[in-house]
Amino acid sequence: MKIDKHAYGEDYGKERSDKIVKILSVAVCLVIIFVIGILAWALPQPTYSEYEKRDLNQMPEFSIESLFKGEYTLGVELAYADTFAFRENFVKMQAMIEEARGIRIEGAAIYGPVPGNTNDEDDKIPPSSEVSSEQSSESSSSDNISRPDNTSSSEMSSSESSSSEQSSESSSSEAQDDGEQGETVAGIFLYKGAAYELFGGSKKAAEYYAGVVNKYGDAFGSGVKVYNMVIPKHAEFGLTGRYDSLSNSEKDSIDYIYSMLDSDVIKVDAYSVLKEHSDEYIYFNTDHHWTGLGAYYAYTAFMDAAGLSYYDYESYTKHIIEPFLGTLYAGTDRAKALEDNPDYVEWCEFPVTNKTYQYNKSDLGNYFASSVMHGYAKGANSYGVFLGGDFPLTVIKTNVNNGRKLVIIKESYGNAPATFIAAGFEETYVVDERYYDGNLVDLVNSRGITDVLIINNCAAANTNFHIANIESLLTQTYSGAIAYPEG
Amino acid sequence: MVFANLFFLYAFLPLNLILYFSTKNRAFRNAVLIFFSLFFYAWGEPVWVTLLIFSATIDYFHGLIIEKYRGKIGAKLALISSLVLNLGLLGIFKYSGFFVENINLLTGLDLPVPAFSLPIGISFYTFQTLSYTIDVYRDEVKPQHSYMKFFMYVSLYSQLVAGPIVRYADVAIEVDERHENLEDIYSGTARFLVGLTKKVFIANVAGQFAETYLMGDLTKQSTAAVWFGVLMFSIQIYYDFSGYSDMAIGLGKIFGFHFLENFNYPYIARSATEFWRRWHMSLGGFFRDYVYIPLGGNRKHQYLNLFIVWFLTGFWHGASWNFIIWGLWFGVLIIIEKLFLLKWLKKLPVISNIYLLFIAVMGWVMFYFEDMGRMFDCFAVMFGAKGTGFWDISLELTLLNNIFWIILAVAFCMPIVPSVKKFIENHPKVQMPAKILQIPANAVMLIVNTSLLVGMSYNPFLYYKF
């Protein structure tokens, strides 16, 4: 018998290399796990992510109670993930993988839930052309409209309950912007370097909103004028062609709301002037707010309605903050198309001598000196240049002498126009419906207010969370004494 | 704790591996597994880890008592005690709320509804210990005399929270004597990473789409959009569940255990009967061996037996009527198939595939919606009864934006991997290159999944109801 030593040796070598390859195959995983695992503990733990613009979860305090509730271990997992080694690189890689999942024709992409075209006849906003004829029958049934309706579409409520009160301890020197808080979370459409929040809308919510605004019309004495302004958002003018159907008509919704307002509420038509200038830079491409210029046009519409004159845009001293990547940049998981097309914020110096004061959340007993414009705002918070963000109350006193005193009830969309409007009044009280704890009737009566403006973006005017806040301003009471800046 | 989690992958697992492989001492290795398993479980259930210990302890003694009193009344009593205690645990923690609610509904009473939070994995580990006691009673397996070893079998974290249901008889030898080796560690690692990829890269993404299209007001969605949502849920639950089983099997291999397969490409089945031989096989086997056959199997009142088994299968998935409906849906289909349909299906290759996919997807609608009203809305929109229109542009964008991913997700529902493996087996020349390719493939899977876990907030655990 002849033994083939050569073949035996070859087999042996094969077995060896087979073993080496298998060891390598396991070892590569072990190396990754151990190296990253050790670095995750050893590297300094960041507390804030500049890239994601948010505070990172920190290791929770241990207590038996939180352990038994499962909160402790969950907290450890969150903190571990937030302070993970090379976190920023991994997050960028995740965004890349997400964008590589398919094709984007002309950059068209969709994120999150899309407001469907409702077929629920009860909740469908009638087209503008039908509004006037329907008006009489609608207003007769308006008794039941002030019922917050939780059954309507999910895009209305998902973010409201989880209101992530961002670390709200704001000092006067820090611009704050509550971003999406309390805003509707509709889907986002990304197209040619701009992101659009899609509008769903709800007939029931719009009716509720109009009913609440009408309550304002009846709440004050005859000397107080009440105005309402509902502002269309970017998708209304930005989506054209076949993508137009992604978002429902905001004009229909605004017209429907206005059709239900009583005659003692003055309707401010911001829509027409914005439409007229819709090819200008009136909305941000990476943020859900409008620009100072857009707010300026709305301001002119309001001043017309209030019978006051307004400044020419050319007359302002202007500044620019750039680059600005806003909330929609975050909402699209930091889409490359937006990163390549950042916004800038142009802001105008407040044109008249003023004293401005602001209040921190849950504390109307103390105010601090502040300013109308906050030029140091930067980065993701650049929209915070207007009023410094969302404070429960901002009081602006000017050297204007026309006997007019104004209250503005707003969410963040109102911040930018307030910085123009206030220059036309002796005193302006900017109330954030989400954070102001005081009673609005008291405010109007005690401060000798002559004008009340309720200003909302169209999505907020269709969101029960906001409407309920605006409604309760009329009835809620503040537990302590509210301090007002005198003189 | 769950596997698809950074803390597990980069803190728990490496520590577990270091300690486990730091010595060859069997008792020490077993102790390490027990310690890490208890930690793993207590991490998510710091209170109800006591139930796990209780269930394991009583059945350890049940096994010993049955052995001691074999053939006598004592053995029978121990078996009954095991059934009562294990099913009692399930009854109290999983079903009591459901029962009281329905009693209230039927009688108009207002009994207080117990609100236990369902301990994770209780349906899996109570079935494991039950199977042990029954198998010992039937003298199919010898009882384990070492409490430590028995406890290790019950608590082993790899299959503790999401299956498969590992029967003691299948791992009895390895509990006593197992040989961890390079081959197993190598293939176990790859298997674990494949499971992780199925969970993180496919299931989580599909789940996000399912939620987007199914969670909101269905009557506002187009027919195609709701179909897409339902198909995405079908993708999600398959990849999630089978991914977990892959990870369990892979981890088991690393530690020297060989669990039976739990999924075998269920969506290529050609009948409901075949689907359940490919889907969650360890559960089907459990009900077959411990319920269906003892009831008489196909020898007496077969249809009643089938009805009971499928009622229980549905009910096992959650204490809610929709799961019962889902189980009975398959029960009825399987009975119809037994009566005549199966013969036809065998002769109709493509049509039988479409038939199975259709009934499986319809089943997932029943499974997804606990709210009957929403379930009917979903069916209504799917079949155009709500007049919501067939197509919408946002769905078109979603499809385009994810087209490569969708192709991958659908393709890997089919047995591509086994075919490739077979090809490699039959072609010795590509064996070495294939193994070398496994090295970067492992690294890529680990890194990609890590980045998705870091960047994505959506990572649900589907088995809280089981």
C-alpha cells in the first residue's frame, strides 16, 4: 500500500488554515466588542451633543425604588447608548445607511406619518369655495365644538403627551427655542434641498379653534379689539405639481376658521400677502418656522387691520446669522440634502427705544430685564433671535405714544412677528399659550389693554393641545401674585 | 434585557464571555451562566425574577418526586402539582385580567380587574419546566439531580425571554456534559450576527413602517398604503421573531448548547398546515406532544382536538380575543385543508404559495389589532370598502426611498442562505474564499447594527404579551 504523504500534508495544512480563518472570524468580533466596550467606559462621558443639539442622558441615581420600578436599568441603558464611544460617527453612519435604502428622485423623500386625505366626512375640511354657503348651517351646530377631540388623526397628538420639556431653566442670557414642542408631528417631505412639514388638518379641531377665538371676542369690554391671524406654513406654497397632494390645503382650513368667526373678531389676512411674496425667502428650508421676512409681511397685514402704520423693510438695520440647520434637519435624521443647503436668519434691529422684560416658566412673580432681539442666537437655535425663544411672558415697553396696548397670544410662530409689531404699540405683552400660567382677562383688565391678537400657524390652529391651552388662558388663575414691570 | 441593545452587546456579553471562558472548570462555567442569566432577567424584571426561581425550584423537586414514586400515586400528584402551579402562574399573571374583564362584561358585575404586569418570558419558561416534568413522568428523560444544572437549563438567558421553547430532553446531555469548540463558536457567532441583523436592520425598520401606516386613522389611508403597512408588519414579525431565535441558537452554540431550529422559511409554505411546521416550530411541537396527542390526536375526535389546540395556540400569544381569533383562523383553515384542500394545493404550485401568503397576511391583521373596530377598519380599507382610493403619492415616495431595502427584506424571506451554503458545500474550491469572506462580513454586520442601534430610537420588544 502506498501512502501519499503529500496529500496528507496538504490536508493538514488545509485544516490549519481553516482553523486560522475561523479564529479570525470570531476574533474580529471580539476585538470590536472589547475595544468599543472598554472605550465606552474609559472615554470621557459627554453631557451634550453639539451634533444632535440635545442634552445626553446621564447615568441615573441608584435607588431601590427606581430599581424595582425598572427605571434604573432603563436609565442606565439610555445613558449608555447616549455616551457610547464614537457615538457621533455611528449616528452619521446610521443616517448614511438610511439614505441608502432606496432612490430619491430629485431628492424627494418622505419621513414619518403622512396626513392622509381623510374620508371621514365629519372631519374633512370643506374647500374654500363651499365655505360661504355652508357657513350658516355650520355655525348653528357650533355648540358642541369646544369638545377636545382625541379620536382624530394620530399626527395631532403624538408629541403632545410626551411633551419633552427641554431643560427649561432659562437664564436671561440664553436664547431658548422649544422647537417642536407642542407642534403637530406630521410627516416631513424633503424635496430639492428643502423640508416641508405636511399639513393634515381636522374640521373638528378647526371648529374648536374658531369657537375658542369667538370666546375671546366676548371676553373683554367693548374697548378691546380682538384679532385673529392664522398663518400658512411652507408646504402650502412650496409643494407643487404632483407633490401638492401630500399636504392638505391650509387655505381651506384658514378660510373655514375665518368663516366661523363672529363679526367682533377682526380677521387678519396674512395668507394673501404671503402668497404674493411666496417666491421670496419667507420660510426656512431646514426649520419649521418662517423667516423674519415672512413675519414682516404678516406684520404689515396686521398693522393694516389695526389701523396703524408700518415700517418699510428697507428702513431696518439688518443682521445675518448663519448657517442655520433647524428642527427639520433633525426631523429628517440630518438629511445630507439639507446640510448642503443651510438656512440663514436675517433679523432687524428693533426700531424704537424700549424696555423689555421676560419671565421664566412657572414663575410670574419675578421678571428680569431682557431685549426684543437676541442677536447671539446661533446654530440650531438661530430662530431664538426673535424674543430669545419661548418665554411665558415678554413685556415690551416703547416710547411710542398712541394709547395702544397689545397682548399677543402665540406659539413660537408668533415670536418673529411680535418683534415687528411691538414697535407700533406703547406696551406689548407677548403670552405663550403653552407656558403662561396667569389669567388673560385679568391681564387685559389690569394693564389697560386695547388690542388682543391671537396668532397661530395653521397646524397649531388645528391641534387640540394648542387650542385647549388658548381656551384655558381665559379661565385659569395664577396661584401667586404676578409682578409687572412698572415705569 | 434584550439582545439587540448596546448595553448587552458591549458590556454584558463581553464580561460574560471573559468569565465563562476564563477557566475550563465545568461547575464554574455553569455558575457563570446562572449568574449572568439571573442578572439578565432581573435587569428587566427585578421583582418577578422570583417567579423564575420559584418555577425552576418546584419543578426540580417535581422531577425528583416523580422518579422516587414512579408508578405510584405520588408521581401522579407531583405531575398534577406541576401542571397546577405552572399553569396557575400563567393564569394569574397573564390571563387573570382578561378573565375578570370578560366576566364583568358577561354578567354586568364590576369586579376589580387585576392589573399584573406580565413578567417577560413567563410563557416561555413555564412551558420549558412543564415539558421537563411531563417528560420525566413519561419516563422519556431522566430527572436532573443537580439543582444547579437544572436551574441553569431553566434560566439560560439565550432563550429565556423570546424562545425557542427548549425542551429539557433536547439538551439533557449538554447540561451535564458539553464540549465548547471552535467550530461551534465560529458558527454560533455568525448565527448570532445574522439574527441581530434580521432584528435591527430589517425588523425594526419594517416595524417603523407598520406603525406609520397602521397606528393612525386607517380610514385616512389609501388601500395600497394599508396593504403596505400590513405587509411590513408581516416582515417585521417574521424577522424579529426568527432573528431572536437565531440569536438564541447562536449564543447557545457559543456556550456549547445545540437548540433545535425554530423557523424554517415559513413564508414559502404552501398551506396553513405546512406554515405551522415552519413557524415557531418549538411551540407547535409543544402543543402537538403535550396537548394534541394526549387528547387523542387523529385517532379520536380529531377536529375537536384541533380546535382546542388552535384555540390554545392563539391564546398563548396574548390574553386578548384577537389572538384567539387568529389561532382559530389557522385552526379552521387547517381543518379545511385536512378535509379536502390540501390535496388540491399540492397540485397547484404557485397558487398554493399565493394562498398561504394571503391567509398568513390576513392572520397578521387579526394579530396586530387588539381593537376589533380597528381590525375591521383595516380589512375594509384593504378591500376597498371605505372608498379611500387605491394609491397615494406618499406611499410611492416611501417605496422609492426604500426600494433596495424592500427587495432585500422580501428576498431573504426565501431560502437564499441555505442555497448558497449548499452551493459552497458542493464546490470545494469556493469553500476557503467563502470562509475568508465571513471575516469582513462579521465585522460589517456588527458595525452596521451598532450604528443603527446608536442612531435609531425605534427598537421595540414584541414579546411582552407572550
